[in-house]
Amino acid sequence: MVTITLKVLAGVAAFLAIANASPAEVVPSDESHPIPQEFIDGVLAYFKAHPLNGTAKRDMGNALHKRVPGEHGCDHDDHWVSRMCLSDVGPREYEDECQDEDGEEYQADGICPELTYCSEVIERGHEHQIHDIICMPATPPREDNIGTKGQYGYRTVQAVNQRGVTELEKSISLQEDIAGASVSGHVRSTDRTFIIDPANTLTANLHGFQLNVCKEDKGDKHHDSRICKPTRRVNLKKGNTIDFTFGLSYQQSGILFYGILRS
């Protein structure tokens, strides 16, 4: 009886040793915890003024997407015309150009949030250019961020100068333990025009293990992005690495956003 008990204990110990050797416990799941949209908007806004190729492009992705701002200083029934920075007043100040129902124009002052500054952009409208602004972060956004739900961030992807199919990889190192983590990715074009090379789908794997944690969403119809959704939940440890692989078209740059968030 004692011998059997010892064998059982030895078996349990061996099982635990094997389980502890693996940093990930697989739990099938199709749940997705989105990367904070305000973070994505902030990063895109920063790289609109500081493009990867060193030249300013006024038609890169910003949070306004060629529409009237949701919040402006014009009266409710009046027409919003444009928005300009007031650099002679202060780095955060701007004003809205408004037009009332009689065609009379007037201005309404506004101010960007703290730790940002006003930067002017020109949007291409159907018939004319629209002057607008974005409130830029005063410093470059952090690549890796730790929040209450886990870790999220971005990596810039330089332009590919080789013709044909090009596979790229960006590795993300975990800065803390994340139990029940869902991994998601989102590659955005910096010029909002290119399509990720369909021969290289966006996917993510746990480094050192044959374990896929994120696959491209085949239903994604956005022309300027590719989205990778979680395939399962995993228990990750600090120091684990998630490898994102994807393809880019010739001479196109991009930004990989990632989220490794607990359930």
C-alpha cells in the first residue's frame, strides 16, 4: 500500500514538473479584448507629424477621418468651416472658424489637453482642402504600456525596399505575468493606402513553442490594415516572447499595434 502511494506521489510530481516547464496553459477562446482606441489614435497622430520616411504626409490616418470634429466651438445650428492653431497665443491653443445661417463667419477658441501641442493638418475634401488640427503628444508615445488589463503597445515597421513577398517579424517581450491572456494585433498603414501582402497573413506565436495565439481575421475589409484575433487564452510569464509575423507591400511602411490583455 505504501509502495502504491509513493508511485502515485511520484507520478503527480512528474506531472507537475512537466506542467511547470510550460509557460502557457492553453484555454480555447474566441474572446477579444481590443487595444485601447485612444492609444491607437495618439500613436497615429504622433507619426502623422513625425512620419517614418522623414517627409510630412498630410493624408495619413488621424482620428478625424475627414469629418467635422465631434466637439467644436461653433453654435449647434451653425456650420463648422475649419480649425487653425494659434501658435502666437500658445502651443496648445486653436480656434474654430464657424459660419452662421446668414453666412456670417465668426471664431471660437479652443485648447488642446495638457501634455499635448497643436499641430495643423490639411485634409483633402471632395472639392476643396479642409484645414484642421490634431493635438499631438508632447513626447513620443511609449512603445510598451502596462495597464490594469495587461500589456499593449506598438512597433514601427520601416518601408520594405525588396520586391516580391517579404515576411517581417516583430517580437514582444512580456514585462509581467499575465494570466488568461488574449493576444491581438493590428497592423496599420502610415499612409492609409496600402494593403498587407496577402501571401503573408498577420499571425502571432509564443516563441519557443509551437503555439499559435493569434490569427488574421479573414473578414477584415479595411483597405489600410490587417487585424489578428486571439485563437486561445494562455497563462504567460514575465520574459515570455510573442512573435508577430506579417507581410508588407513594396516600399510601404506601417505600425504594428499589439495587445496582450488578461481576461
